[in-house]
Amino acid sequence: MNDSSVSVSAMQITIEARGPALRERLRDRLDRTGGLRCPEHGQGVIAVTIHDRENGWFDATWTTCCHLLEQQAAAVLKDRL
Ligand SMILES: [Zn+2]
């Protein structure tokens, strides 16, 4: 993690997958996730790490201000293509 970069609006996205397909297919969902704001703190998602699994499934690990925003983001991204 690089904490020295100051990034207010851009969500940091890390995708651990064998090829670019997962990132391309999640692009729309990730765009929407990046536009979310926490109803309590007004913050956006700070970072998400996505681990490719099998048969279109994936795991997402979120860095957010609180679980409210994380739940919203997870509902948008879901856990399967
Ligand atoms: Zn919050």
C-alpha cells in the first residue's frame, strides 16, 4: 500500500486476476461503486481489492470509512460476474 499519494476522489482498485477480463467486465460496477458516498460520513470508497476465484466468482476486500458504505459498495459490485 502506498499511503503517500493523496487521492480524495479516486477509488484505488487492485485486481488480482489472471487476465484483464475481470477488470473489463467489472468496469461499470466499479465506476458506480466509485461514485458512492457514505450517508453518514460523506466519504467515498477508499480502496477495493478483488481476488479472482472460479466460475465467475470473486472476493472483494474493501477499505471504507465504515460498514454502511462497505455494504452499499458490496451490493453494487456483487460477488459474481
Ligand atoms: Zn461512513
